[in-house]
Amino acid sequence: MTGVSLSPQGCVLLFGRIRRRLEAAGLGLSDALALFLAPGEKDLSAEQWLDAASSLPLGTSRAEMQQLFSKVDAECTGRVALALLEEGVSRASTAVCCTLPPWIAAAFTQRDVGGRIVRELQRRSADGMRLAPESAFRRVIMETERYLTSDQLNSLVLMADKNSSGLIDYEEFASRFISPGPLRVPGGVTAAPAIDVGNPSPEEIQAVGARVATVLEAHRMPAESLPALLALWGGDLDLQTEAGLLASLPLGMSRLEAEAQLQATGSVSAFAARVSELRSLGVWKSHCEWAAANIPGLALRSVLQSQVIEAESRTLEPADFMQALAAAGVAQANLQPAMWLTQKTGQGDVRVAEFLASFGGNTPAGIKQKKRGMLWRMMGR
């Protein structure tokens, strides 16, 4: 929101837009944010809030989410109680962003202002995108409705859904008040290409599913919420795209693993049910017992610390991590099963800190693991 200071009414509009997206997916704010909170936390930092804004299509930009967080964090502590954000969402009606203000309603219903906005922005778009910069959106409205005040123009900007970068979905904005359709991700969902997952064994499928179950359990997120979480991206997604979305979430699954899970179960709902079943059966415990007998955790920690700078705040390529396992004394036959237990980035790199926390023995006194933000995790290092 370039140059716009968020007013109390602006906060209501943003909360209303977030609520509209959550309700369309059948999701509560706490479940939407669960994976971005540290286990057991009941408040979140600005970094965690912006991580969620970058990952989840809530129709808000990072800039808007930053301003909203700053307004809610009135005492500038850098943290906000989740309950306070939930209250903001619950008190904001979706009607505030779905009902045209009286000073612009006639222009939409009688003079087709919405259609004119769409046609003009489409004409100015060089690449055919359905998104427009805020500056272009403002300019077209100002040229079309010259009588609007600055505050009124700001209100229209705040009513418009955006992607995380701040580009406005002007087609959805124009149609919302005349002929609303199903909500979509601003700009649409990029279809993921098919990949060859090979032929993973039933043991690997089970291990990865159990690993996801323990991640969800740590964040107190029920597996049954996964379908609703993906519903934020809309319906009618193909399996490859759903796998890509699962891998983009902090579930510790690579794209390859996510697609293998969906191919094995058939759908996100079936995958969620399987994860819930594995959790209830305590399958992860048996894998931990196997790891305790076959992975010399302290030796692995020592190898990684001697070979990799700041090993516990890094990710490693699978081949490099397997070499470290072998150097620590893991038997050749156990290398691949050990890899099944590693949380990974979407690209497949191993999250070292998470593995050592589970299987690396006791952390030496005085060593604290660094928390990485979304950008650091996306870079994979």
C-alpha cells in the first residue's frame, strides 16, 4: 500500500478480506497459521506473520500484513497474541469488502465502471496478466471517477485482493460486486509440471507419512485441516499442483515426497486420513526406536560440525547428508531408510537442524539453533 497509512477502518477491511478467504476454504485462522508458529506458542512474531503472508493466498500483500501487524502490536513488542488476531478476524464482517460504498455504487451498476477498469488495465498489460500494480489501478480509477477523494480511493485499494507482492487482482475486484464467482488465488495458481517419483517402497511411503504426522502434531494442527488449507488455493487442482503446494508448506516434505504420497493415497483428503491413522498407531515411535539403534547421533553431529560451517542452521543436498551419515558410521544398508526420516525443503534438501533435534543426541550446552525466516528457507541454505 504505497504511501497509505492504515486507519482503523483499513484494519477492518483487511481483516474482512482475510476472513472472506478463510470462510471460503472452511478454515479458521489458528489452523491456517498453525504451521508457522513454533510448537506450543500462542503468539507470533512479525516474521512468522509475514512468512504466512508469503506462503498462504489470503488475498493480502506483505506490505498490508506488515501494516496490520504494526497496528495490532500497539505496544511495539514485536509479537502479537494469536487470540488478538482471531478476534480481529471474527469482528470484521466479510460484507465490508463485498459491498460497494454508496459513493461508488451507482458508478458500478449504472456506468459499468468495473468493466471499464478491467478493459483499461487489460489494454495496458503487456503480458496479459490479470494483476496490476497498485499505481496503475489507482491511475485508472482516478481517470474514470475524477470526483473521488484521496480517502475514498484508498478505501477502494484496500478492498481489492492482492498477491503477496502487492499486485491487484482487478478482474476479481470488478466482478465481486456485480457477478461474484468462486474465489481464486490472485493471478491464478501456476500448474506444476509432472515429475517422475520413481517407485517408492511401502516402507518409505509409511515413514514419510509418519514424519508429516509428527510435524503436524508438534504444531498442534490436525491432519484433517490439510484439505481446508489447500482449499485456500481453490478447487479443481490437479494432483501435481496439490503436491507442489504441500511441498511449499512447512511440512518438511519435498515435492517428490509429496507427489509420491498423493499418488499412493489418491487425494489430499485420503492423505490427511492416512497421516491421522499413522499418528494414532504411533508409527513414528517405531522409526525413532530404529534410528536410536542405527544412527549414532552424537557422531553425526560431530561429523556435520567438522565439515559444514554453521551446520545446524543449514540445509544440505541429499548426497552430502548421506555422506555425513556414512562418515558417522551408519551402515550402507541403513542410509536410505535414514533419509526417509529427514525433513526436507520443497526442493529436497535436508533440514539438518530438525534431524539433529530428533536423532542427534543431546544438543551441547551453549549451542542454540538459529531460527530461519521464509527467505532463508526458500534459498535452501
